[in-house]
Amino acid sequence: MLISDKGFASKAFEQELAGLGIELLRPSFKREKRRFGEPMLKKVRQLIESVNDTLKGQLDLEQHGGRTFEGVAIRVAQRILAMAAGIWHNNQTGAPITRSLIAFDH
């Protein structure tokens, strides 16, 4: 299953994906009847936006400093692993807010 926005709307594209065994899940246009799975899209989109906001805001991923694809990938992985370790630590110590990384910000 591939989730997209309205920008990926074309019958040829959907047929090509179907030929590969991939179902396209996207919002319907006003002129279309409601598509299968559309009510679920709002929740998925909110989840994706929340993750993107966390990556940009808390982890400063827009200022990563990587110059190559590998450098960017390493910096992203380091920050995500550091956040996961902080959340795990907060959970283990009974911190009231497990996603807060303020205690680790030096």
C-alpha cells in the first residue's frame, strides 16, 4: 500500500502501481466518489506531521550539517537514537513527561 496526497492522481499511475501489486491510498477529488480507506488518511497524515514536527523541532534536523547522503543519514540516525535513549531513560526513571529532552540539553 502506498499513501499519497492528491498530487499523485492519474489513472495511468494507479494502473502501473496495481501492476506491481501496490494499492494507492489517496484523498479523492470533489468530482470523484469517496475512495476506499479515505477516512483513515486524516489520522495517518496527523501522525506523519507530528513525526516531521518532532524531527525538525526537537532534533534540529533542518540544521544537520551533513554534506553527503551518508553524512546526513548518520546525523539523522544519531539524533533519532539519542531521542529514543532519552525517552527510554525518562520512562525507566518515572519522569512525568517521557518525551521531554530538556534534562539532556547541555
